[in-house]
Amino acid sequence: MAKRNRSQFRIQERTAKKRKQEDSLLESSAFQNVPDNIDENNINNTNGTSWDEEEQGYEMIPRKNRSDTSDLVEGLPIKINGKVERTLHKAQEKPKKNEEVDEVSDDSVDSKSDDEEEEVKEEEPDTEEKIIKLKEDIADLVTRIMEEPEENTTALGRLCKMAESKNPNTCKFSMLALVPVFKSIIPGYRIRPLSETEKKEKVSKEVSKLRNFEHSLVYNYKNYIETLKNLSKTPSNAAPIKVSLGILATQAAKELISTASHFNFRTDIFTLLLRRICKPRISTDPTSIQIIKTFETLLNDDEEGLISFEILRIFSKILKTRSFNVEESVLNMLLSLDVLHDYDPNTKAEEQIRAPKLKKKDRVHLSKKQKKARKEMQQIDEEMRNAEQAVSAEEREKNQSEILKIVFTIYLNILKNSSQVLIGSVLEGLTKFGNMANFDLLGDFLEVMKELISDTEFDNLSSDEVRKALLCIVSAFSLISNTQHMKVNMDLSKFVDGLYTLLPYICLDADIELSYKSLRLADPLSNETTKPSVNVSTKAELLLKALDHIFFRSKSGTKERATAFTKRLYMCIGHTPEKTSIAILKFIDKLMNRYPEISGLYSSEDRIGNGHFVMEANNPSRSNANAATLWDNALLEKHYCPIVVKGLRSLSTRSKDYSK
């Protein structure tokens, strides 16, 4: 008790002593520099701040690691092997008030438009990492679509939207990725829009799912074709990146139409590709040759005529718009038409043969239920035929008629415009399709061809001009050969005289057995990089066709003309190659069977000739062929080819038999 009292006394004593010291300091003005708001409990703090404030400020300072972790935030500790270790991760920037994003709701993220996302990407340069990430995203979308197309229509729509991006890499990769996607998921039939009645009727879940998929497919496919069309219209003088995108878009359309020519919007693709090649110079476009080959394949494989008719209809309109200022190889596509190979314009389609009615005793008795079932089966078969787009014989013949009409209209307009570049291709086409021409067009074609022969200068003809003249003659006789069943007499003497004049030029042509499809070495001294002018047939083939038309397929052949042509053909054999010489000898052999008077040329015995043979005459009637003698036979018997020699001796022996 006494100790407790002593301690309290000492405390009181110290407190009183402390107060005296404070009073003395106040009197001596020792705290004049002390702030007025000083706390009397913290008078020993010489810095002028209280200890509580200083401690609180120290607590507010963030803790720092020994290393530089200014941008790191400490997370929950992890216990590894009995030791507790701290975890650090990068701090996430807090979004601004006007750019806050609700991370909890996925719907709000999806609601952000694709255009806004693409604009953000366009502002940033495409690094290698971003391109790799873009390729991975596209590959993921393509995989999902290919595996389950009906379940991933959203992925298809997103990929089509990416193809419309202004970012070149996004546009290029997604546009090319969509080609195999569409080629894989496009069905083998054309999707038609649903009627209002079909939309209202109730259908099963599977049918509804299929309809939704077809609707989404057609919608996205249409947008994709529009994207390709816009990109392909890029002019050649635009920025290089845009020009390359235009080329890629054209190649994508070409690949797509090769397998999807039956599907929707094929007219748009045909227009896109035809506009690309209908130019005065297509050598600057790297896709032109591939496009032409694609169209040739489509025209050659079309058996029904629907695709060919649509291509030619668009092609004709574009040619008129461009004033037929296109290259020859583009017009040569028409030579690949295969649907016309069995068309005859002068015969009407045969009526379908109806099955003969059975007699009552031969009929099989059917109950009402069986008759009803049979009727339903017939209706189902008819619907299946319509679904498979089966074309009847009448529809095919109608397509053939329309196609032939368009082809001849194109050819006639080109001939009237006197397009020297395309005339060879036109004549080649008339040679192939001339026998199908309508009688109404016959006169127009013949008048134009007579003018072409009249305008030809035979003094110095080039190889191309010889070919065009030959094509003109063969085309004229091909057109006439179709009217032989009609009682029509036409004077074709101008074409006969033209062929007689051409014979010396033909035999001196080094390329008489070659066409642009023949294999040959390029001339090292020539600067020409393009292939020779049109034509599948060689000059030797055209010559034999023309001779056959004159003497065996028309009424133009006479004894006088046969004699004159035989004499001039013998003169040609000394200059023509081996195969052509053999072919000419076979023709003369055939001609001798029809006109035995030719045998008189092999001998001058028992024969009276008035005057002499005029070798320079360019008209058979003025050459006085009856006075000619085949003295060329003696020279040709020393020909280097044994087959030619054998043929000559055979003809000479036959002539002796005819003269007896």
C-alpha cells in the first residue's frame, strides 16, 4: 500500500514539474515558430507534425518489391512444397466512364458490331503475330462450317463479313477461304425462294432447320458474289494492293463457277468473268487465259443448253457494248459449243411416241386403292423430274435454236463491221456451224463473203490472208450444203475461181500442215509472243474440204473444172509436204472415178487439143485445160517418198484403163 502511494506521488511530482517547464517556455517565447494547430500531446515532435499523421502517411504508401514491380499487383499467396510464395500479375487498366464494358454479359460483347471491331484493327498495323492470329481464327471458322454447316450459319456470316473488310489481309484470307467452303456446302440443286403459303404452313423441326440453312446460305452467297464483283472492277492503274485483290477475286469467281454453275446467282458470275476478258488487250490480265479455258469447259460439257444459252446471251450484250473490240481468242470460245452437234434446224422435233392402248382383255385389273396408289406414284415421279431439272427434248431443241441464233447474229455483225482481227474466228465458226444456218441468214452471209473474196489481192498473199480466204470459201459452201434439199440455185463460181487462184500460194506455205495447236519450236528471230491466228483446222485440211465441197457436195463441179484443178494440183504436189501430197493423190483418184475424162491428161495419143494450156490464168474456164498434159507425172515419179511414187503409178495405170 505504501509503495503504491509513493508511485502515485512520483507521477504527480513529474507532472507538476513538466507543467512548470511549459509555463517557462511560454513566458520566454521559445515556441513562436510553432504552428497554431499543434497538438499539446505531441509537443516533443520537432517536425511540426503529429506522430499519428506521420504513421498514417507511412501506411498509405504502397509496398514495393526489391525488383521493379511498379506495374504488378500482388495476388493471393500460393503454398508450394510447404512454403508460402507471393504471386504477382499485371494490373489491368480501369476503363473510362464513357468506355465501360460489362464483362459479365456475353450478349453485350456480341452486340458490338463487326464494323467497329474491324475499324479498331485497321488503325493498328498488321504484325506477324496478328496475321498468324487472323489465320487461326479463319481456320477455326472454316473448320466449324465444314463439319456442321447447318449448325454454324453464324460462322459463315462472320466469314463473309470479314471478306468485306477494308483491311487487305483480312479481306484476302477470308475471301480465299470461302471458295472451298462454298464448293463443299453448296447443294446439287438451285434454291428457290419460299412462297407465302409455304412460309405459313407448319413443318417439322428438320425441315425448318433445312430451310433456315438454305436461306442463310443464299443470303451469304449473294453478299460474297457482290464482294467479288466490286473487287474485280478495280482498274489496272489503281493501287497495287487493290489490283492484286481484284485478281484474287476474279480467280475465286472462276474457281467457284467451275463447280457451282447450276446454283443461284450464276448470271452475276458469268457477267463478272466475261467483262474481265472482253477487252482489246487481255495479255496484261494474268487471269484471262484461265477464264477462257473455264468457259470452253463449260460450253463443251453442257448437254442441255441452259448454261450455254445464258453465257452467250450475256456475251452478246457485252460485245455490242464494247463495239466488238475484243481479242480473237475470246471469240474462239464459241467453237467449243457442243450442244449444237446434233441440231438440225430443218426438221421439227418428233412427237413423243405414245404407248398403244391395250385391249380390254389384256389390261390388268386394279382395285380403286391400287389405282389411287399408282396415280400418287406418277405425281411423285413427275415432281422428282422437275426437282432434278430434267430437260425434255423440246426444251433442248429450243435452247439449241436460241443459241444458234445468237451465234450467227454475233458473226454477222462482226462481218458487217469489217473487223479484220476477228474475221478469221468468224469464218472458222461458220465453217463449223454453217450447215445449221437458217435460210433467211444465208443470203446475208454469202453477200459478205463474196465481198471478202473480191477485196482479196491475190498478187502477194501472206500466210494469214491465205488462211482467211480458204476459210471464207469453205464457209460459203458449208452454208450452201444445208440447202441442197431445197430447190435453190446459187452462183458460187466466184468461190471456185478464188480457190483455183489460191492453189499456188497454198502449196508454197511452209505451215500448210500446222495450226496453232501443233507442236513446234519457237522462232528465235521472231519477237512474237502470241500464238498464231485462230483456227483448229490446218490449211491442208481446209483445202481438201473446199475441193470436196466443190466437186462432191455441190453442183459447182464440171468436167472442165475437174480437168483444170487436176492439172494445177499436180503442179502443187511437187512443193507440198509428204502427207499433203498423199491426200491430194487420193482426192484425184476419187475425182477420176466421177470424171473419167481426166484420164486424157496422162497421154497425148488419140487426142486432139485446140490451142495450148494457159498456166497463168486464174480462171478454170480461161485456162483451156483440155489442151493440157500431165508431164509433171514424169518428174514426180522420182519423188523421195515411195508412197507418193506408188500413188502416181497407180493413177497412171488407171488412166490407161479408162482410155481403152
